[in-house]
Amino acid sequence: MKWKNFFMPVESMDPKEARAYMAEHSEGTYTLLDVRQLREYEESRIPGATLIPLPQLSDRLQDLDPEKPVLAYCAIGGRSRAAAQLLAGQGFNEVYNLKGGIKAWKGLTAEGSVDFGNESRARDMSPDEVLDLALAMEKGLAAFYFMAARENGDQEVKALLTKLAGFEEKHQSRLLELFQRLWPDGKSTGTVGREGAASVMEGGFVPEEFLERNRSLMKSPVDILSLAMMLETQALDLYVRFAGYMENEKNRNLLQQIADDEKAHLRALGEMIEKGHH
């Protein structure tokens, strides 16, 4: 099948554009949102920023005004890109990502946010296409975690990544269970459950290509954890919105349970960053 990206399109601003935007708009007319961890926020932040760590964002949407523009930032732009997409998917009309994050804001070299490829809205996809994407994401996440664990020297981070890879493999089984419920005769227009189904991640990347493309964003354990948080947020956004399309309560609950798992993964990754794994 021709892969479409589930995730909502968001605009990015570089530091020069962001400074101009903030200068042209009065305080209180927009939200400057920091989605890093408390430890990072206390070390340095952009003045006027509201802190909502990425693992908490989906549960604290009520703390933000969806009618106000939101400019989100993190360390180098990956987590905030995922946060901006999540907010856009939840009805926030004007959301921007600070390209390169606070590192670029300070004038330091930063690679900026990861390219997720062509983006389209979930309503353009059939249920079996979204389920295809969910299964492919889980395969990609598991493969990414295994590869990142092999290349990371921090034993505590390595153990967490390996543990998360195992959870993503369990999610694949639960998604296949959902497939059996939706199409008991095994017939659908998608590729779920078929031999040779693609193991792709966002934008159509296979895990090896994704890892290589983003190697420059993985210079430290914190970089790896930040990238993992970005991917987990993508998965959380997918499951929350996909669950909303399920009329059957049992199917909806299964997706919500997987979404809760992704929230737990985000918390674990955030706690690891709080410990200061540099």
C-alpha cells in the first residue's frame, strides 16, 4: 500500500522567526510551551515559558487555551515537534514548533526537528490502513529500541530501551487481536497480519534508515531518550485518536490500554532524563 502519515502537519519557526513572532505579539496572547523535563527547565529556559513535560501533556490539555497560538520548544526540536502534532490533533488551531529547540535559541549548533515525511489527517485513512500504520509503528519502535540499546553505553539507559522494545512487541500481539475482532474472516484492504507486511516508521523509513538519518541527534543518552520520547508521543497520539473512531467499547478499551502503556513509557523516559544521564 502507499503509506500516508497519520500525524498532523505543524509549522516550524527558527529562532529568528520565533523572536520576531514574540516581539510582535503581546504577552498573554500566545503560549510559549516548554515540554522538557523539570531538571532541564530549571537549568535554562526561555523567559515566559510554561512548563508541561511531554509525558504529562496529554493529561494536561485543560491547562492550555486551544484558542491561543502555541509555540512549543524542547532541547533540539524533536520532542516539541511531537508535542505540536499532538496538540494539533486535539483541536489546537495554531501550533508552532521551535526548530532546533533551546539549543538553537542560544545560538548553538542544532540539527532541528526530525523530518517525518508527507503528512495527512487520520480521517483520510480507512480503519485497516490506520491499523496497518499502528502495527508498523510498533515494529519500527521495537527495532529502533533494540538498535539504540546496542549502540548506547549507559547500562541503565540500555536496560530501559531493551525493556521498552519488549513492550512494543507485546503491543503488536494486541493489535493483531484487534485485527481478528474487526475482520474475523481475515479479509481487509490492508496488509495487517500478512507475510511481508512492511516494518516502517514515520514518513516511510525502515528502522535502520531512521536510525542513520537521525544519528546526529543521538550524541548522548539524553539525546537518545529525547528521540524515544518523540516517537512514543507519536504512538500515543495515534492510539488516542484511533480509539475515538471505535464504536465498539471493547475495541476502544484495547486501544486506550495501549495508549496508557505509551504514557507509562513516556514517564519512564522522562524519569531517566531527570536522573541526568549525560
